[in-house]
Amino acid sequence: MFSKIFPKLHSEGYKFIIIAVVLTIILYNFSGFLGLIGILLSVWVYYFFRDPERVIINDDNYLVSPADGEVIKVEEIEGPKDLGLENKRFHKISIFMNVFDCHVNRTPCKGTVEEILYKPGKFFNASFDKASEENERNYYRIKDVHGNNIIIVQIAGLVARRIVCETSKDQELMQGERIGMIRFGSRADVYYENYKPLVKIGQRSISGETLLAKK
């Protein structure tokens, strides 16, 4: 029960919590109302950087969600040009994370990280279609146990200003394992082949738990 109310904090969050608490103390010295605003800000910062444990299905016939948020795209499309896969067809699911969602990202499947590619870019609203190709982003190309390419893209949004990668090339990942996070509102795209989608636009997803697609 305690862990649900006060979930574990991601390591990226500690310095922001300290800043928020110091700011709250300063504001409180001016007025109680400003101090209350500081307290609310501190609570929001804590919950933004929360990193709760998730129940992973551990089934190689499914892909799980890489992010908490709202499904905004379910489509068939060409692969990412940045990875040289524009002539290959993939299914793609896009998940938008608002500033109240948990922003820790996880791998949809068990597999090997074959490529990580960071691309600097702009900071359009992450829900826009052009965000996939123009915003700052980080690609993870994972080879699953069936030999399929599974690609996760962390995309910075309007207020996001840092993509955190906690994974390295050639790393062996378990399904639902943490791969990184994005700070302050963003989006995650998943490109996959040889799986059938299980979600629809408007559906809410939970990182590591929601089943996105089935073999």
C-alpha cells in the first residue's frame, strides 16, 4: 500500500525534488499561499519522476507498451528513414505521454539491442504527426527472439528537453525492462513486424503491462 502512494523515484528526479523543496522554502518565507504553491509543485515533481514496479507478462508472443499514456496512432507505415528502413513496411503504434503520466520507458519484448541512434531536432507538440520525423528523438532497434525488428522511438515534446537513455548497444533485455525516460511531456513510437495490433486509438496504456500486439 505504501509503495502505491509513494512509488520509487527515478534517479533523474532527485535533483529536481531538491530544487522544488528549496524553492518551496523560499516561497514560504514570502507568503503561506506561495508556499502552498511550492508544495503542490514539489508533489507534482515527485510523481512525474515516479518509477513504479510493473507486472510483466513475460510472453514472447506479445509486445507490451513502452510507455504510460494515450494511444494516438495505430497504422501501417514505412520504417524510419533514420535507420534506413524506409522501404520496409511496419505496423506503428504511437503513445502520447502528458506531464502527469509516468515517463519511464520499457522495452516491449525480450531481445538484443542492435542499434541506438540519437537524432537532435525540434520541439513540436509530441502529438503532432511531424514530431516523429522532426523532433529530438532516440531510436532503439531490438531484435526479438523470433528475429523480428522491434523499434522504439523516444520523442521529445513541447516542454520535454532531455531524453535519457539507460541502455547500451548489444545489451540483452528482458520484456518490460527499463530502457530510459523522457523529461516533461513526450511520446513513444513502436514499429514492429509480424505481430497483430491489440490496441485502438484513444486507449490508455500502462508501460510494461498493456498488451500492444500479439504474434
